[in-house]
Amino acid sequence: MSETGTKHDTGKLDWSAIPLEVLEPLVAVFVAGERKYGYRNCLKPFDNGSRRFFAAAMRHAVKAQADPLSVDEETGCYEEAEAAWNHLMRLHHARMSHAASAADRESVRMRGETG
């Protein structure tokens, strides 16, 4: 008799739901960014990051509006992918900032300080 293993993954993200070929244009943008700015520079904090990532996303979206397959001459990446990438980085930085703020608030609460 063969017994099957137990896996408690109900309610967890199913990463297998992402078809990797859909992400390929984003990978190209990450690689172009690495060449231009350095490895994982996009994860560093940015002054006015939310505004700047949004502005960049919209510049690329405008260029891709008429043709979603238009290519950025500088990077060779799809403008649409660069727009998506900038939206993704804006979201990432907002989440990291929110998490840091929550951690700071919890630290203050644990020390018994008030604002």
C-alpha cells in the first residue's frame, strides 16, 4: 500500500499559475536595467520613487499606446514591458515602505513609547 505525503498549501500563493513566457518581456527589462544601473539597483530606495516610477511608466505607456509592440530604441525592450516594470517597481517600493513603517510602529509600541 502506497501512502501519499501531506502538503499544507491551501490558501498559499500558487506560483505555478504564472506562465513564465508571459514574464519574458519583464526579464528583458530587468536585464537592461542591470546593464545600465547595476545589479538590483531597482531594489534600492529612491527619492520620490512613487512619483518617478509612475512618471516613467506613463512615458512608456504613451509610447506603447498606438502599438503595444513598439520597442524602446535605447534598451531594445518593449515599451509596454517597461511601463509594466515601472508599475511593478512602484508597487514593490510602496509595499516595502509600508512594511518598514509598520515595523517602526511596532518597535515603538513594544518599547512603550507614544507619539
